[in-house]
Amino acid sequence: MTMGQIAALIAAIAFVILVVFLGVMLVQLATVLKKLQATVDETTRIIKTLTIDLDKIAHQGNDLTQKLNDLMVDINAKMTKLNPFFQSIENVGGNLEKATNKVKDQPSTNHRSFKFSPTLAGKLAKTAWKIYRKK
């Protein structure tokens, strides 16, 4: 064997080793790419599921917000109806305070006893209730 043949033999052996090494690497790369594809497929499936779930949650949140807004409108309407009732109670209280002050301001020799009968209280409550129901 000549030197050229030995060099060619060494080059051929090196080339075979390189091809085997590259073959092994390509097989490993193919395995990694298959696992990566499986991971991407699973991730895509999970994202689709999460998107559907989040859409449902957003829809429920919107429904809840709408119900809360309706409830607040209802509460505000009822509070508006109660305002005259409380104003009438305030007027009664103011009138009672004025009457009490008048009694206190009178001289003690001409002092009258001021009694608030249960019958009068019942009539007052019925009147206030009628005013409340009309509004």
C-alpha cells in the first residue's frame, strides 16, 4: 500500500465515523422533534380548553354585573319611594319638638300635661303608611 492509499483509507474511515456520528445525532434530533411536536399539540389543546373556560367565566361575569346593575337600579327606586316617608317622620318629629318646647316655655303655674295617646299614635302610623303606599 502506498502512502496515498493509506491516506485515502484514513479519510474513508474518518468519513464513515462522521456519517455514523451524524446519523446518531439525526436520530436523536428526530426523537426530540417528535417530543416537541407532542408538547406543542398538548399545549394547543390546553390553550383551547382554557380559552373556552375563560369565555364562559367572562360571560358569567358580564351576567353578574348586569344583575348587580339591575339590583342597584331597583334599590335606588325603592329608596326614592321611601324618602317621602322619612320626610313625613321628620316633620312629625319636628312638630313634636316644637310642641315640647312650647310646653317647656310656659310658666310652671299654667303648666298643662301633654299626653300622647296610643290611639293617636296608631292613627299617625296609619296616615304615614298611607302616604308611603301612595308614592
